[in-house]
Amino acid sequence: MAMKQKTEKKKSPVNIWGESALWARALNFLVLLVHELIVLFRRPWRPKGPPLDLSDYTLVFEDDFDGDALNGDIWRPDSDGQRKGGYWDAGQARVEGGKLIIRTEYKAEGPYGAGWYSWCCVTRETFRRACGYFEARCRLPAAQGLWSAFWLTSDEVRAGVPGTRATELDIMESPLWKRRGKQGLITQNIHYNGYDWETRYRNAAVARAVNPYEEFNTYGLKWTPEEYIFYVNGAETGRSRYGGVCREPLFLLLSVEVDGVGGIPSAGWSGKITKNRGDSLPAEFVVDYVRVYAPKEGYNGQ
């Protein structure tokens, strides 16, 4: 008589940020505690490295947002709909006075129902690059419970894929307004191996910008074959080769996200959006330009 073989069912990976369960909220709060420790021990916060040198680089991508609308030949929406503690919707973005403005606000009758709305635009279909210098000049949204970001990534960032093939490079993230913005801190981070329990994460720098919620600062990344070098206002803030340096091209993103899970705000690394007081909201992420430089021929990008 043949014995029946026991087969184990493979569990599907869980998207922790799309869940509204209590454990997912608890994990979101744990991220806050871990990040607070990172901020505490990453001193000094001021940019401390050598100044940026682009003498061996040439400009290959530029958007100064000088039209009357966002250039659809460059930027596209990134999966509008539920995103963490809120929703992404293209109606939250406008171009005005040579600036891209992404607005975060509560809408009782938004396209996806009542909730907090913001947006993300990407160059997934239009522009990708491996190695070079990437820079954005922007003013950050002055509220807690949300964060703006200028970053690079790939759709291949998932469990089992090494950092040399696909990674997320956060050139600037702004979750620290909950400190009342007095310290002017931003974070610069690296992720690979997906976004669930298996994710690999490294903070490259916690750096001080110049009054970033009221003034424009530049945030940059020099990606060489050997390492990633992060900058604020042209001064080096940190270096890393965490996960191994990526060899594949990544696309650009400009985004604002609301802290929380399942479309519902909750306390996380940026605080909680419902705890803002006064006129903090609506809040706007204002981008003056985005530029990308490539190493000149024969130069290795160091």
C-alpha cells in the first residue's frame, strides 16, 4: 500500500504595511523606537566629509519643473490608492512657479474615501540609471506623522534578491518633524531583500540640513562602483556599501507618505498625523529641481 506523502503548504509573504491588524500597528510603533535609537547614536549630525566634486561628471537628466504641469514624459504616478496610513492620488500634485508641490491633507470625500491624501511620482518607465550623482533641491513638509522622500529603487527589491541586483537608496527622508523641526534632521537609508520580515536595512546617515522646513536644501547621492556616498548641501554625510553596491539601474521617486497601516494613521517613526496642532496641515513638499550626473567616459565615478 502506497504511503501518502505529507506536503507542506508554502506561506505567502505577508505585506506588513498593507495590514490593519493590531500586530502590524505594533510593528509600525517598533520602527519608531528603533529609529529613535538610531537618531540618538548617529551623532555628530552635521555634514562632516569633503565637499562634493562633480568636475568629472556630466549632466544627463534634469527637470526644473518650469512648465504649467508635471512633465508626463518624465514622471508617472506610482500605484495610486491605499498607501500605508493614507492614500496616494495624483490630484495632490501641482506645478507652480517652477516648483513641483505635493500636498498632504485630510479629505472627507477623497477619491478612495475619507482619509489622508498625498502622492508619489516615479521615472519607472522613462529614466533609470546605475552609478552617477543624483540630487534634488527641496523644502520639506512641516508636520508630523508623514515624511517626504527623494529616493531610488527597483521593482526587483524583494526577498531573496541581493543588494547587488536591486536595492532602495533613500537619498532623503524627513520623518523627524516630531522633534518640532528645531534640529533640522533628515535620514539617509539603504534597504534590500524586500519589505516584509526579511527586509535588510541600514541607516547611512542622520544629517542636519539648514532649516529644511522653511528653506531649500540639496540632498544628493554619489553612487560609484565601490560605494554609496550621501550628501546634504554638497557636504558628505555618510558612506556605505551595505548589501554590496547595486549593479543594476534604478528609477527615481519623489513622494510623501502618511505613517500607519491599512489606510489608517498610527504612531510610527514620523509620529502620528492626527497629533499635529495649529496650522501644520495641510503640509507641502516643494521640489525645485531634480538632476542626475553621469561619470565622464573613462572615469570610474569615485
